[in-house]
Amino acid sequence: MFVAISLFLISWFITPTNVQASTNNHVLLVYDSENTATGAAKKIDTLQRALTSMNLQVKTVDQSKYKKGELNDRYLGVITMINWRELGLINQKFISDRAKFSGIKLHIGQNLSQSEIKELGGSVQKLYRQQFNLKNNDNEQLLPFINTMTIVNKTEKAQQIGTLVTQQSNQQNYPFGIINEKAGYLPFFDTSGLSLMLEIQLIGQLFHRVGTYQPLLTFTKVTPYSDLRMIDELSRYCNKNGISFAISTTSVSQNTNLKAFNRFTATLRNVESRGGIIFLNAPEVSSTNNSGTLLSQQFSTYIVTLSQHQVFPVGVSAEGFWNQDQVLRTNFLQYANHWLMLPSQSQPNFVKQDNDAKAVQESYFGMSMSSLKKMSNTGDIQFSIPTALTIPLPNTDKDLATVKRDLQRNDFAWYDAVSDGLTTKIETPSSLLEYKYGNYYANGKHEEVQISNSSLNKQFGDNKPKATLSRYFKVQGHIFMTFFIIVTIILLVFIYLGQKVYWNRMRRKK
């Protein structure tokens, strides 16, 4: 095939070109600590991925490593994140630089300074030992019990995002998020549900990056070793019910000539032919598999072998920490102009961590669809950034039925790659894959995706030899079964005769 030959001819070892972003989209995120008791690492990861989806390039710094003058006019804004109230900000260099900074400022958590309170334009109030309902329009969610929370009271010119309502008989209302010109405040940062949606909305409005998006339904945790029947059935179901969707899948660089890989790619072709799009998921990184050169080789091999089988990814997917690592970002993410950033696991496998995330043409913020179930009215949700609602690939028929039932019950208007005009590109010095309005192009050549046989096992089975062996073992099984039945009958006859002899002897003794 033309595309496969051209891909192999050019070297694997050249790294991809960086995705260029506007010069005024740099944000500095400074946090006090990665407090494990409050799940700080997960909160930081969620915030980083949300900022990337806003096309903001975020530099993340632990306050203990902040250097004087680091916050300067190069940055559009600064975010202060307090994860441990008892510690808070103690780096006086950062506190001084932040007070002088004239750009956008967002404070998340407690321990507001007097200069921050002044910039927010209101007074503060401390609330203790309460549980709130978070409300926004027709939507609400019950929040966990809190010991202490700082609230900024809204002034006339300030903008309020969300409302906190107490559980007492004489209900009290308090602002959740506040924006006053270039200053913003959130009392805490949650990683799911309505609170997360409102946090993203506030940050987007504060940094002038807010929009209105339809969510992309995405099935994750797909691999060449997955139950292909589940993938095929889900793609068929979505196609039949007019649901646009995507999958995030890994691939392999070895044994691609086996029938198992043919079955896998045939299933992916069915996904494409049924209107689904594919994100190539990052491989596992270990201490023995962590060089940039090797990662580039793997990526090139994935593209070649998938293209040979008429499978054309439209972008790449990875856990959020890949954008915080120079080697992982440069040798995988930046080959594509569309990313799907998924939540990071508890212990990321960094290669060369730099916490200097880059932006891209479009980055989907991955969040679990199940995380929205706590909300009272999911049909009223507004997505302020490109968002992928993820569902892990089901493992059993029961799980499959649950996924179908959940899809039937939701009110989302899903993102449609064709009608919404999606155009993507994966570009390396050796290849160019493009997706334009439902059409696939490899190195400029239009590629037609062939629909696979509905019976993948028949299409890629071993046919006659397999059938012959099957008949052989079947006949052999019948022979053994007949033999055991005859032996059992003979044993039963001997037992009967033995019992008869025994009782006859007993009668003679009497």
C-alpha cells in the first residue's frame, strides 16, 4: 500500500514539531503542597487538563521551588491553589510578586491575603461544620460535609458563579465562585460533578476562554486484547441510534501479522465505517521503556501498521501527566493537533518531568460520564470547554446492557465529528494523516475505509483445518462418552450381583 511504503522510507528518529500557540496564553499555577489527605495531586491534574483544554499553557510550580521574579509580564495570569489550610503560602517571594502582578489572578481554597480580598472587592466570611447544596439554574448537587470554608460576599459589580445553600430550616445562600474584573475566587476545587463544571466555567470566564461545546462520547480502555465483540456491539448500537462516538485505544508494534491483529483492526474499521473516530492511546511507560527515541519508534510503527489496515487515528490520548513531561510530550503528544487528556493515575511514571504543559489546537478534557450522576438534571449541563465524557469498555454482557441503558436515559446532544466539521492532523516528518469532515487522508491521498465482514471470527478464522480438528475432537468425545457409559453399566451390574451374593450368605448364617 502506498501509505505504508512511504511511512517506512523516512527515519523514525526525528522528533515532531511543536504545536505553536498564541503568545498571551501562559498561566502560572502555584500550589502550597500535594496534600495526600485531600487528594491534592488529583486536583492539580484536573486543573492542569482543564487549562490545557482552554488553550492555555500552564507552568506548575510548588511554592517551595518558586524563585523571585518568576511571575512576570510573560504570563496572562496566575492561579494560587491552597491544598493544605494549615500550611498555606509561606514563600514570601511569591506573595510579593503576586501582589505586584497586574494580570489575571485566581485564588482557590482558603487563606486569602488582605490584598486578594481587596481585589475581589468584597468582604469574607468563615463558615464552620456545615453541608451545602450547590445550585446553578435548574441543577443542584449535595456536597460533602465541610469543617471550615471561606466565602467571599458578592458586591454589586462582581459576578457570581453558582450558589451554596445550607441544609438548615432557615436556609442561607452564599456565593460559590466570584469574579471581580481580573480577580477570581473559588472556596475549593472538586474533581467531579456540578462543582467541577462550575469551576471550569468560572476559570474560562476569568481567562476569557469560555465557550459552549457538545460533549464527545468516548469509550476508553480499548486494547488489541479487549473483547472485540463488545467494541463491535457498542459501535453498532451507537450507529443504529444515531449516536456519534469515539474510542481511545492502544496498539502494538509486534506480531502485527497475526490473525488476532487482523481481527482487532477489522473491528476498528467497523468503528470508522459507523461514524466513530479513533484516538491512539499512549503506551505504558516503564523504567526499561522510557527513552524518547524508543517512544518515537513505537509511534511510527503504530501509524504504519494501523494505516496498512486502513485504520486512521484522528488524534492521540494520554493521561494528563504526559503533558507535564518533556520526553513524553515531545515524542508522542505533539505529533497530533488534537488531544484527549485523561485523568492521571495516582503514581505517574514520569521520564523527564518539567511541569511546563503546552497547548494544542484542541484538547478534550476527559471526565467520567458516571461522575455526573450525582447531579439532579444532567440535561441542563453546559460544557464550557471541549469535553469527552468517558465510559470504560464493558467486560460482560451485563455491563454492556448497563452502558446501553445509560445512553438511552441521558439527554446529551453528542458532538458529531462530521456535521460539526472536525478537521484533525497527525504529522511527523515521515507521514501525514488527516481527517476532514468524515474523510480520511494519508499523505494527501484520500483513503476509503472498507467495511469488515459482520462475522469477524469467520472472516479471520483458520477455516477448514480448524473445522476438521473440531470434528475430530467431537467424534473422539462421543467415543469416550460411549465407553464410559458401558463401563458404568457393567460396574452397576457387578454391584447388584455382589449385593445379592452378600445377602444370600447372610441368610444362610441365620
